[in-house]
Amino acid sequence: MSYKIEFLQKAKRDLKKVDRVMQVVIKEKIITLAENPEVLKTNIKPLKGEFKNKFRLRVRDYRVIFQIENQTVTILIVAIGHRKEVYS
């Protein structure tokens, strides 16, 4: 199953703040997530607390916070940031 990817405006701004090399790596991981999430299953974990019903994808020291929209088979990218800052 392949997913459609959508970004919140905040996530687009977050991605622009990351250096260019990491932007490419993060984009590649997001594409892999959409095409074959099973490959990344060791890097994906469900979140708790205020991020309930969301997941995180680990990409080196960065995290991609996303949720799955079941009715539209869409992965909605909520936030992207360094692991020290993305959860705040």
C-alpha cells in the first residue's frame, strides 16, 4: 500500500530550517515512508501524551512527527525538527 504525503505549513517551515544535506535525507525517508513503511518499522514509534495518535520517524538526530489519515490513506507530516526541540 502506498500513501499520499501532505505537509502542514508548520512542517514545511520546519524543513526549510534544516540544513540542505539533512533536508535531502529527510525527504528520502519520507518518500520511503509513503512507498513502503515496513522498511522503516524499526525507526517508527507511536507517541504519547499531547502527541497521542501521532508517530515519529527517526532520521539521524531529527524527528518527523506524522499521523495517518485512515480515510484518505494519507500521511500528514505535522512537524520536523531536531530531537531536542521537536517535542516542545
